[in-house]
Amino acid sequence: MPVELECFVDCPSCGTVQPADRPDCIDGHGSDCPEWICSVCLTAVLVDPQLVALATRRSSGRAVA
């Protein structure tokens, strides 16, 4: 069963930390895709996949990027 991440990003458009969603990756990155979307304003935000993995290991499934 895949681990579902709850990711938050510092959205440049909203000016604050917001929840984010990962769209389907059309570039073939799979689960390492760096593209996330602010759930509030839909601004695209690039997130380092290694930071998401690190945050996931340090918490109980909640990642902050």
C-alpha cells in the first residue's frame, strides 16, 4: 500500500504555508516528481523530493516541504 503524503508548501502567491497536492506527473518522475500545487490558489511549487522523504521519515506520515 503506497504511503499518502500530506504536504505543505510556502506558497509565494498566498504568502503563507498552505496545503499542497501533487498532480499527475507527465514527465515520468513518478513519486519523485518535484511539482506540487498549492491547494488554495493552484500556484505550481517545486519541492525537493529528498526533503519530502526526509520529513516523512522524521514524522508519522506528515511531510512539510
